[in-house]
Amino acid sequence: MDLLPGYQIQETLHASARTVLYRARREEDGLAVVLKTFQPGVPLAEAFSRARHEYRLLHSLSGAGVI
């Protein structure tokens, strides 16, 4: 699956009406990653707003096991 250039999609972890989560590998260095994309049809402003909100929440986390 060539969904996102530079990443090799390995499997779909979860799909909802708004988003899809994929297990993938970054081709540059083989790093295992989880990618989240928005489903087609999700309004762009809503997608950016949700992504920004999630980034801020995740960025504020700290502790053992948090990368």
C-alpha cells in the first residue's frame, strides 16, 4: 500500500468514520511508527483542528513509556 510516501504501511490498526490508524515503517531508517489519517470527506478545517488538539494533548504527556 503506497498511501504516504516514505512509509511502508504494514496493517490497519483501526478505522472509524473520521480516521484510520496504520502500523507502518519509515523507509528512511526502518523506524516503526503509527500513522493517523483522516477519512476522505472529513472537512479540512475539522481535521486540522482535531489534529492540532491531539498534538497539544500528546505533547504535554510525560513519564515512563512516553516517547
